[in-house]
Amino acid sequence: MDQRSVHPQKAAPLPVRRLPRRGGLEPALFTAFNTVFMICLVVVTLYPFLNTIAVSFNAGNDTIRGGIYLWPRVWTTQNYKAIFATGTIFDAFWISVARTVLSTVLNIFLTTMLAYTLSRREYVFRKPITVIFVLTMYFSAGLIPSYFLMKDLHLLNKFLVYILPSMVSAFNMIVIRTYIGTIPESLMESAKIDGAGDFKIFMRVIFPLCKPVLATIALFVAVGAWNSWFDAFIYTSSKQNLSTLQYELMKLLSSTMNSNSNPTVAAGVGMTQESASDRVTPLSIRAAITVVASVPILVVYPFMQKYFVVGLNVGSVKE
């Protein structure tokens, strides 16, 4: 017998191809371009807010000259003193906080409950009810019928006029319902097998899994409730103790715009005729108002941001 058939020769190993090293000019150019682009993006994003802060701490008469960028030219706190000169600002601040918190909590809970109900395939009337809610996004009765509706409901000059009209949102319902529709049915079926009812499934399964979308919706609702002032002007303008922060700031800005030609109005916003050098102007007071109105939202936003990029069913069953 041929020995070569008994002991076949081993094939020679293939040569190992080494990948080229990532060096040279191209990676360096890409890194440099990417760095410069991101720096420019950060500057463009931050500059308007930093400029507003600089103007808010600059003297009003000097602000008229222009040329203020990232640093105040003439430091002063007169703009903020004019804002907080009246005690109504603090009362209006707590009204805005209470309104924002209650509106956000109730809107999130009730809208999510409605979205879960309309996402169930076994619910017979889910399609016509959805159509009715969608129609409200395109058609509105208008301001005058809305005013008479609040009047007939005895909500004028009452705190509930801020809460009840914003408890349910059609747009938020559609967004949350779409989100719930992507949750695996096996989670709800397993809960039903264990004897859980619809409300328990909603509280123990649906609500926790909807944290990312609920955080996003909560931020939208909170910003809308915090920045709203027109409803206070329409429904509660005759009751000072229900005035909101934004409405008070709007009134202050309006009075400041008239202070240039009316010295008596200037005294009402914390100025005197003798303090003409420190007089606030519409531009400076508007910058200070922007900072005061933005700080609470900027404080809350970092705690909500982490939910924006969280996966839908982290740690749950995948189908």
C-alpha cells in the first residue's frame, strides 16, 4: 500500500492577510472636520441663550446701543429687581407651578388610560371614538363658544379652568396608542392568565413600559402649561390671586414698553425719574423675563431627557 494514501500530506496554511493600519491623512481630516462642525453647532445652539443672559444683566440704557454678545457691558441687576418688585410675581409663580404639575399628571394618566382602551382590539367602539377624537384636532368651535362653555360650567375665575380643559389631548392619545400597539401581546396575555384585570394590567404592565413616550409627552404638556398665559387673560383676569407667572410677566413687559413715554408707569415697574441711568427698557426687561420663565423648565429637563432614548421593552419579552 502506498504510504502517501495512509498519511496524506497536510495542506499548506493560507497566508494571513493583515488589514491596513488606520492612519494617514483621511482619518485626521475627518476628525478635524467633525470636531470643528460640532463646535460650530454648539456655539450656534448656545449663543442665543447666552446672549439673552448677558442682555438681562446689562443696563437698560446701554442695551439700546447694541453690541452686547456674551458678556454684559454695564453690569446691573435692575432688570431682575423690576421683575420681582411686586409681590404678585411670587404668588403667580406658585399658581403656575401648581397648574403645571396637576395638568401634567392628570393629562398623562387619563390620556394613557384612554389610549390603552382604544388600543384594545376587543373594544367594539374603538374606531368611531378614535375618529371623534381626531376630528377635534382639525375643527374647533372657536374662542367665543369656548368662553361661554367655561361660563356655563361655572369655571370662570376658578383654578379648575386651568386643569379641566387640558386633562385629555387627542394628539397625545394617538402617540401613546401607537406606542402601546408595539408592546408584545404576550405580556398582557400572561398577566390575564395570572388573573389580572384590565386596570391591573394597565398599572403594572402598560404604564411602566410606556415611560419613554410618557416622559416625552409630559415634557410637552409641562412646557405648554408653564408658558400659557392667554387662558389666564381670558378666564381669570379679574381675579389677581389666580394670575399665572407668564401673564404677570406679559403685563410687566407691556407696562415697560409704555414706560419710555410715561414716567408714572416707570415707577410701577420699580423705576423712578431720578434713576434714569438704571432705567429698564423693553429689550432688557424682555431678556430678564425670558431667563426667569426658562429656568424652571431647564431644571426639569435633564431628569426627563434620559427617557427619550430608552428602548421600548427593556428587559421584557420580545416576540
